[in-house]
Amino acid sequence: MTAHAKPLATTRSVAGMPTPRLAIWWVISSEIVIFGGLLTAYILYRLAHDAYSADSAHTNQYIGGFNTLVLLTSSLSAVLAHKAAEHGDGKQAAKLLLLTCLGGLVFLAVKSVEWSIEISHGYTLTASPFWSFYYTAAGIHASHVVAGVIIMAIVARDAARGRELHRVEIIGLYWHFVDVVWIFLFPLLYIAK
Amino acid sequence: MIESHLPAVSTYAKDIDSLILLIGVLVGFWFFVCQGMFFWLMFKFRAREGHRTTYVTGEEKELARWVHIPHYLVLVCDLFIIVGAVRVWYDVKQNLPEPDATVRVIGQQWAWTFVQPGPDGQLDTPDDIRTVDNLHIEVGKTYHYKLESKDVLHNFSVPVFRLKQDAVPGRVITGWFEATRTGEFDIQCAEICGIGHGIMKGRIKIQSPEEHSAWMAQNSTPAIATASAE
Amino acid sequence: MAQSAQTVPHGGHEHHESHGLSYYLFPLDHKIIGMQYLFTGMFMALIGGFFAYAFRMQLAFPGMSVPFFGVVSAGEYNSLVTNHGSIMIFWVAMPVLIAAFGNFLIPLMIGCDDMVFPKVNRLSYQIFLLSVIVLITSFFVPGGGFGGAWTAYPPLSANAQYSLTPLGSTLWLTAVALEFVAFLLGGINFVTTVMNSRAPGMKLYDIPIVVWMIVIASILFTASVGPLIAGAVMLFMDQVVGTQFYDPAAGGDPVLWQHLFWFFGHPEVYVVLLPAMGITADVMVTFARKKLFAYRTVLYTAVGTGVLSFTVWAHHQFIAGIDPRMANVFTITTLLISIPIAEMCFVYIATLYGGSITFKTPMLWALAFVAEFLIGGVTGIFLGASGADIYFHDTYFVLAHFHYTFFPIAIIAVYAGLTYWFPKMFGRMMNDTLGKIHFWGTIIPFNMIFLPLFLLGAWGQHRRIYSYQNFPELAGDTMQNLRILATLSLVTMLLFQLVFLYNFFRSMFKGEKAGKNPWRATTLEWTTESPPGHGNWKEMPTVYRGPYEYGTPGRDQDFWPQNEPS
């Protein structure tokens, strides 16, 4: 590829916060408004129509709960990876990141089993507005999980060679955000009856 | 400005026209003051030999007030406009007077259907009169309209009434009008509704009481009318 | 990929490096990316202008075969107006005002060598280019381009059985969504670069107004577009998969889209307005040789406008079936937004006070921006007042109003910026006489297009109708003559743009050499070569003062560059 010299711009830090961290907060805030819009629409619809409760009774709280646990745990290993990276231990950070990746993969696997069961029961994307929201919201979230896992694997590969260790923190922040979105989705889609 | 070209034919049309005039006067004043000042400054401070600019930051008190004082005056004008707008709005859209009759207005791609009560004065009875694209109403009577749509958004617009209201599928929206004189005027669809939007036109025929009862007698099926009267 | 040309180290090089083709095709340099946005935007403006020509000809001479287009059918008419609006806002105003000027100016004006994420920057342009390709494809698919207005209200936009453009609607929506993604990515660079990479010594109040405005606009865009992206996903699923988010028969609600759309759509007006006002400010101070009147006030009012702009969206929906009581709330918030905007206009007018004004082409454009935008501003009050909007909603009065805001924004301010920074972009001067011919040839016809449309709107002419011959109240000769006047003015105005294109491309190669600082301006971009080489400066600048020190007492020169030690 290229040996592009890094611009001087990237080395400055006038606001006192490293540029990558600023940028990831920017990404997270733009994502917050996207999910915010979707969930606000869902809540408004749900308040206006009783049919949603009947539909949401058919979701499986246990599977959802298990997935919540998996994601929360994976966030913990992301924190530990950040700690390791701060101490300059790239190998340890990479291991912990891969563990986080594993959490994400388990989440996705469980999700696909859960969806297969639901679809086989006739609760498809177009079955009712609730199920449309259910698949849309969880689907957008799952696509973030997929993206997170892929990026994390790349960051882990670099970290294992001791390169770009600051990225461990950045991907961790993103992962926490994906986690927090799920914390909102879980009660809204599974628990609220 | 509007009435010279388009008569005002509903009880609230004149209120809306006056509100527009009020806004026109207030913003027109500010518009000409601003433009006048702008062009005067442009002329007065054009570059001339040996002339050097005055160094001001705009934060000096005696200069800043030239911006701040007009600014508060604009706020006062805003208040007048808000009060005027809300009053007109309240009369037209919020506070519906008791109706003498109710008419159902149904928009669909690309025609208007009007359902009026027959001689029994009730909607949804067999003697209802259905018309397409032509709405016959009586002058001086307060009508409620129940606006519906069968497919996409439409907008029930009667320019001479100064009235517009969107028709939203899945909802029934109620509003009112009272015509002040007889005549025949346009009904337009004022919300894009597909390729036939440009031909979705109707006519409103405002009739005198005599004309209107004659029209009604002609159009309601006598057999059904008697049947429902028994 | 061979990108060896980019390995040229910073500093100590001539700015006439020879660049390989890939430098221009896959650039990382902010200036080249800015140019890519600029030229793509100009190309799209030609398409948007051609669409306007086609449908205006149909309105003036209904049923006639329009030269270079043919007979305009009702479906084509809808598609033309829809895509004219979409293109001018999403593919002209946004890329030129924010992306082109933002990319070109931000590093140059804050004194650094590039954006902080050059690769994200390049990706942003590539996604934008993809959106352009998808949009253009949508004109040629079976069924034709999308014709449900740029607001894309469902159910018309959601159901192919209503719109009759199954592919056109979906491609249009995809293109808009891609464009949003491109600008979200671009915003990352604008905001982080300005926050973190300013030259040593440049404090917050030393940043030129145009940079501030682009940053505030990026923040507004990001904060407002999210819900619409979610809404667009829902609309896309309604179109393609058959969900019923906006279908009332299944418990959906078409009005939800309107809220999501205008929650974005109104701030979007300020997203493009603020950079335009920033450009105007920078041009005005240079040619008036004046400090900007009350720099901080301008900044605060811009932020105030931005915050308020999130509270006014439903004034587009007064009669759309929302609770009538809500209209009162939105009337109040809408009229309140006139306070910061009026303040901003007063400040711009006051900037001229005590100046020494030379009327070069860029200055003419900047002054015209203020004068014309005032018309757009005051006519907005009629529409923000709920009672008057009952009548004006969806008439040509609305159309004329927003063209008096968007035309100054997307065309007049852009010409101000282009003619002003042209020497910096290409190292040569544009011809001032041709510039003035182009200016008057644009401004006079512009007013002759839209002033008649105010009148037509006031007389009840409603929008998006391909022929008024069907409406007895609108078919009269007086109104038809006004339509013809507007159309002929439009054709005149479009022809005068050829003068600009000639001047622009001729000056690029044959213009007089500009030198570093032809306008004797104070901001940092004028302290480097024209055009700046890769890395922008041989020696990075340090900032000692605010951006607009003109006519400072006790100095021989009437301008004091930001980087000159005292």
C-alpha cells in the first residue's frame, strides 16, 4: 500500500483530548440520535396501540436475558483490555479483545437461533408492527455488533504485535455503546408487556 | 392584495386576509428599514481616496445599541403577530361552531367524493347524496366537514374560503366552514398525491337556500327517502 | 495502489510537485477532496438547473415539446420537481457549502496541513459519489424517477401501487441515505480538526466565522439527521420488504415520517444557511476593510439559531392533521427564531458602518446575499404564523419564500465564496468585468423569476401541478403571463451561467497570476502560496490575533494578518 506520511494535524491536541477519542465520541453521539429516533418512534406507537403488548408477550425473555448477560460480560473484558493496553501489554490486550469478540459472536449465534424459532412460529418481519420494530431495531443493533467484532479483530491483531495500542480504548468505547443500546432494547422489546 | 384577484367567500376568509395584511405591514416596515439602511451604508462608506476605515469592534455600548434596540422592537412586532396568528387559528381550526349540517369529504387518487345527508339530515343513512368532484352547499349555513383519505395524503383546499386541511389515511379530521355568498369556485388538492395530482380538481357550488333544496330534492332518491321517513 | 506522490515530506518543497493520476483519483489531500466535492456539486447543479428549465417550460407553455427534453408528462413533471429539489439541497448546497468549502478552507484557515482523518475524508467523498451514481441511475429505471416530492411523504413514497415508481422511489431513498452517511463521516473531520488541530495561539475567538459556521452546521446536521436515518430505514423496509410502519391500516402512521423528516428538515435549512452566512461575513469584512461588527454576537446568535431550530419543525405541518393546539406552540417558537436571525442581519448591515467599501465581484455577491436573504427571511414570517399559513400552505408563496432563502444560500453565497477564494484555489484571478456581467445577469433574472411567483402564490396557485389549465381559478391570462415571465427569466438566468463557466475555466488556466494575498486579507489561508502545495505551509503559522484586524489604529497598513508577530 502506501507510505503516507501522517499529517501534522493528527499530532495536535488543542482541546486536550486525543483526536481519536474525540472522534469516537462524535460517532457515538451520531449513533445515539439514530437509535433515539427509532426508539422514540417505537415508544410513541406502542403507547398508542394496545396490540403491541399482546405481540411482545411472545418474545423469549430468557434468551434475551442470557444475551444481555453475554454482552455485559464482553464489555468487562473490553475494559480489562483497555487496562492492559494502557500498561503497554499488547499481547494481553489482544487476548482480552478476542474474548470480547467471542462474546459478540455468542450473542449473534444466540440471536440467530432465537430468530429462527420465532420465524418458524410465524412471527416474521411483516407479521405485525411490533415484530417489524423488533427485527428492525435488533437488526440494526446486530449489524453494529458485527461491525464491532470485525474491527475489534483487526485491532487485536495489531495490538498483539504491539502496534496502535491506543485503538484498544477506542474500540472499547464503541463496544460499550453497542452494549448500552442493547440495555435499552432489552426492556423495551422483551420485558415491557 | 389577495381579494383583488380571489374573492373572500367564507366567514373567516376576511380574518385571514387581515392577518396577512398585518404581518405584511409589520415585516414590510422592517424590510424597508433594513434595506434602506443597508444601501445607504453601502453608498456612504464606499471607498474614496485617503479615507481610512473606522476601527470598531461592535462591542462598544453606544454602537451595540444600534443593533440591540431594533432587536427588541422586532420582538415586540413578533408578539403582535403571534397574538394575531393564534386568534385566527383558534377560530378556524380549534373552536368549531355548532354545525347546521355535516358533509363527508373523501379524497382518493384522483378524485373527491362528497357525501351529504339527504332530507333526513343524518349522515350514513340510505338517503345520503354522494357526488363526485362537485360539492353543493348552502350559503350562510355552518358546515362541518369530516375529511378522510382512501389511499395517500391529499389536501382539501378551497382557496376562496382560505381553507386548507390535509386528508390523512386512517384518520377522520373534522373542520368547519360557512360560505358568505353564492357562486361556483375551485376545490384543489394541495398535497402531492401521485401522477394525477394535477387533475385532482373539484368545484364547490354555493347555492341559495331555494336552489339548494331544489338540488337536494332532485338528487335524493324519493323511494328511499320515504322508506327512511316511515 | 501507487500513491508515491503523497509521500512528499512536509516543508521544504516547491508547490509544483508532479502528481500521479492516483493523486487526483484517490486523494488524501483536503484541497483535492474539496475540489472533488466542488466539481461534483457544480455538475449536479447543471442537472438541477436543467430540470428546472424543463418543468418551468412546461408550466409556461403547457403541452409543448420542450427543446432538449420533449413533452413533459404528468409523471415526468413530478419526477422533475422532486429531483430538482433533492439535487439542489442534498447534492448542491450540502456538498458545495459544507464539504467543498469545509474541506478546502478549514485546514487552511486554522493553520494546519490537513484534516485529522484524511482517509475518512476520502471515504466520505467516495460514498457521496456513489450516492450521485445511484441517484442518476434512478432517473432511467423502468417507471421513471421518484415523483413524490423531496419530502417523500408516505404512503405515496412507501407504496409502489400509489407512486407507480417502484424502483425510482427505492433508489432515490438509497441515494439520500448514502448522502447522509457521507456527510456524517465528513462532519467527524470538520469538528475534530477544528477542535484539536488549530495553529498554536489560535483561541476559540480567533477562528474565522466561516469555520465556526461550518462546525456548528456539522453539529446541527449530526444531531438532526439521526431520527431521519432511522425513519429512512423504516421507509425502505416498507418499500422493499413490505413492513407497515407508515401504513395506517396496520397500526402505522404516515404522520410519523413527517415529524422525523421535518425534525431534520428544518435544522437542515440552518445547516446550509450558516456556512453561507460565514462565507458572506468573510467576504464582507475583506472588501469593507472592517472588523466584523460584534464577532461574538454573530457566534452566539448562530448557536442560538441552531438550538431553536430543533423546536420549530411542526410549522411545516400546521394543517397536516397534527393536534391543532400544537400549532400555537410552534407558531411561538417559529417567530422566536426570527430574533437571532434578525440580530444576525442587523450585525451584517452594521459591519458596513465606517468601512471603505470596494465593489469587486465577490463583494457584490456577498451584499446581494444579505439583500436577497432579507426577502426570504421576512416572507417566512407569513408562513410561520399559523393563521396565515392556513391559506399560504403549499402555494407558490411558500415556494418563492424558500427560493429566496435557498437561492441566496446555495447560489449567491457560493458564488461569493468561489470568486473570493478562486485565487487561492487555482493561483489565478478571475476576470472582474465578466464576473460583474454574470452577477447582474443572475441577480436581475432571479428576482424576475420569484417575485411573480409570490404574487401567483398569493392568488392561490398551489404547488406541484403540471398544468394549471385544469383549474378555472388559475387558468386566466394574467396568471399565465406571470408564469411565462418567470420561465423566460429562468432561461435568461441559466444562459448567463455560461458566462461564469467560461470565466471560471478560462481564468483557471489563463487568468492573471494571483500571488499570495490578492485581496489583502487577514486570515491564515492568504499567508501561503496560491495554490497551496501539499502540506499547505513550508513553515506552519502561529496565530497572534483575531481574524478580522482591518484598519487597526496606529499601523501603516490597513490590515494585520493573524500570523504577523506584533
